[in-house]
Amino acid sequence: MGRNVGIWIDHRQAVVVSLDGGTQRIRIIASKLDRPMRSSRGSRSATPYGPQDVRSEDRRQRKLAGYLAQYYDRITSAVRGADAILLFGPGAAKRELRTRLEHQRLSRRIVGVKPADKMTRPQIAARVRRHFLR
């Protein structure tokens, strides 16, 4: 049967459910984006009607991208030994993780990318079992 993994993901946390034979393991991987990032006060332009907050917004976007890259790397290392990977969750995080897995040469192991709303851990585990044990 091999090791099958289902990942419910959004930008705040990932719930990784591993099915290996008859055992099930649930692991939570949290990102550093537990609270929305506030924009800093920024700097004003020396000229009237000049650009404002451009530099601080760019810095905030780079910081966000760095946090997400570390987050996706932790998830990728957790599922590296999987035979099949199911990705689901709300928003764009599942597609971003799929792209990250494709760059890590794990795209052949992805069996599906599906939308899902917020779910409890037991609901996530049940959905993963239902998908792989059909």
C-alpha cells in the first residue's frame, strides 16, 4: 500500500495526515503568519504627490514571501517519503505548495488538488482515509 499523505493547508497552518499500512499519524505545521502582517508606517516622499509607502510595502512582501518559503520547505521535508500526496484546503496555498513540490521533483506523487473549507482535524483525517481507502 505504501505511505499516503493528505495535506489540508492554508497560509496559517498545514495539517499533514500520514497513512502507512494500518497506522494514521497527524502532524500540525504552523507558519509564522498566525496574525495578519501590518504595514509599517513607511516614509513619505520629499516631493509633493510623490510615491508613499512603496519601499515599506515591498519590504513587507519580501518578508511574507520568505515566511511562506520556509513554511513550504518544512511541509515538503515532512512529505518527502510519501508515495501519494493529496492537497486540499481553501485559498491559493494548496496551489502554491503544488508548485513548490513540482520544483522539488515530487509532482508525480501528487494525486489530487481539491478545494475544501475549514475543517476539524478528525474531518481532515476522515477525508484523507476516504480518498486513499476507496
